[in-house]
Amino acid sequence: MKKYYLVLLLLSNIALANCLKFSIYQAEQALTSLASQIQTWDKIYQEQGTSQIPDEVYDQLVDRYQQWQVCFPQLQNNVKTRLSASVNKVMHPVAHTGVKKLVDPLSI
């Protein structure tokens, strides 16, 4: 599994750098592949409560997917992320308002 996600991450970096040079077919393949992988990780996370990859890598790949959608708006097929796809929502006893993730360590 680790090998697969590392290859996907490397290909994603290459593709992102050249997203405007992708043919529609290549872009569709990349978007579909990444969307499928994100949905698989989401399902495992929701059903088993375990994460297959580190959260920061997951967040980067979701961001990359969204960036690709900007490059190829004609291919948009919205993928729901962990938080938005949650079916069994449970209210936390204490509301956490104003808590936002930092983009990178330099944002501290």
C-alpha cells in the first residue's frame, strides 16, 4: 500500500507541474485515479477508524485533486473528503470554533 501511494504522490507532483499540458484523456485518468484512491481511504477511515496515510499527505492530495479540477473544470466530479462525507455524524460535547489547520509549519 505504501508503495502505491508513493508512486501516486510522485505522479501527482509531475502532473500538477504540467497540468495545462495534459490532454483531456490524461487529465481524466489522473482525476479519476486520485478520486478513487481518496474515496477508498475515506471508506477505510469511516468504517475502520484507521488512516492509511498521514493526515498531511491526505490533505495535500485532496488539495491537489481540487487544483486539478481548476485546471480541467470540464472534468469535475466532486469527491467528498473525510469530513464532508461522514454519514454517522456525532456532535462533540464541546464546540471547537475558530480552530483551523495551518497550511505548513511556516504559518506558525
